[in-house]
Amino acid sequence: MEAPPLERKLVAILAADVEGYSRLMGIDEEGTLATLSAFRTIIDSLIAKHGGRICGTAGDSVLAAFASVFGAVQCAVATQQHLAHANHGLAEERRMWFRIGVNVGDVMVKDGDIFGDGVNIATRIEGLAEPGGVCISRGVHDHVTRKLTYQYEDLGEKSVKNIAQPIRVFRLVFDAAKPEMLETSEMIAASLNSESAEVDAPLLAELPPESITADLLAVELMFWNTIKDSLRAADYEAYLTQYPEGSFVALAHTRLDELASAEHTRPTPQDREVELLFWESVRNSDNRSSVQAYLDKYPDGDFRSLAEIRLIELSAPP
């Protein structure tokens, strides 16, 4: 039986991936994965809001198709604005920046995935974007240049891998700190943290529905970044109470377990006094066995380094 012919469609393609993802994973695997998960939730909600459909994800990359070129471009800009705001709560070396490319072209569709030169061009354009930026093809530019109020920098024709002809690329120029988005986030943060917010700020139900999901996730990320290095169990318990199904629930439970374990094993003042007396009794001893006995009893003791030095001294030839 012959396989059914592939369906072909003309769509706008958005391609995105993380700049420096391997470096981030090298710094902190768990933290990077948690941030990626939170950011992906923001991206996915914005794609849906702008009428797109996710067609592929692999590691740190996202591929989405839109019936409207305008929807794809507006989604790209909104995504970078929301992620720029979410990144404010991260240390400079841990910030996660996406690059985004948008193309319009004919694609083949199979089992929900899309294939073809239109997809390949979108991914190559994405690679030309700056971290936190958006690049578009000439076809996209021709559709939106007179109808969307952004500025466009002509980067000229670019030769890219596996594409026969050079492609004309434009960089989208926009305000990364969209005022209306930041105001919405601030209102939500106030409603979460102030008892008086119910009087002064609108209820979530009164906010534009399309902005609620992404902004709440940005607030959650900011909350987590303020407590992620805390040594207080109460901070993680507060997070779990506020976000019982949040993006960092697993990490919060892990930190609580670590703090409980550390509390259980932390020496008491009496333990430290006994250790000090033991060390004072052997520190000037010429008997290696006595010094080794301290290390055997207190392998992570306060005087471990001094004991190891003393053993080296006693092992040296006279």
C-alpha cells in the first residue's frame, strides 16, 4: 500500500533556541533545566495566544507554525519582551536568552511535524539573531513592514548552511521592556505580596486574559530566584504554598530535604567542645596513631587540615 501523499501548506515558521545553552548547563544543570521549563511555559502560552501551533521541540529549541505572518512576528516580539522581564531576576551569568527567527514558506506536514526549506531557512535566520533578538526573512518583512509598528534593520543577503541561495535578512528593532507588560507584572506581584493590593490593583479576572499566564509565570520565576539560595526552610515552604504545581516544586522539595539533613547532622556546641578537647590532646603528639585517631573520629572536623599537615610532618624523615 502506498503511503499517503504529504500535505503541503504555506505557513509562517517561528524557530527559537537558547544562546549558550551548553555553558549554562555546565554552570548548573538543575537550575538551567528548571529555568528552561519555566521559560518554555511562557513561550508555549504566547504561541497559543497568537494562534500558533508547536511543531517540534528538541532540547532547548522550539519550532512553531502560524497561519498568520503577523501572528508569528507579534509572538516573537512578545516572547522576547516577556523573557527579558523574567531574566531580570537572574544573576547575569545565569540569564537565559533565546534567539528567534521567522520565515514564511511552503512546508510539508506529516504527523503534526513540518519539514522543508521553509523550516530550514527559519532555523538559519534564528542563528543570525542576537541573544534576546528577532530576525526575519525578506518574505516576512514584505508582509509586515507597513502594518506593524516596528523598525527593521536590513542586514543584507546572507549565505547560510544547506541553503543554495543567499537569503535577505532583517533585524527587528523593538523595545525589549514593553511598558504595558511590565505594568501588568507589577500589578500581579503586588496582588501576591500585599494585603492592600485588593483595594488598589485590579483583580486578575479584570486583566487582559492573554497576558495573565505569561506574567504569572514571570512573577513565579522572580519569586524563585529570590529564595533559591536561601538557607531557611520557611522560604521554600512559602513557595510550595504559593505554587503547589509550580515549575520549581521538585527543586524546592530537594532543598527542604537538604536543609533537614544538614540540620540533623549539624554538630551541637557540646560536640564542638568535645572535638576541641580531643584535638588539643593530640595536636603536639609525636605519635602518628594519636593524630590519625582524630581524623578517624572527625573526618570532616574543624581541625582536619591541621591534622593532615601534622601527619605529613611526622612522616618526614628526621
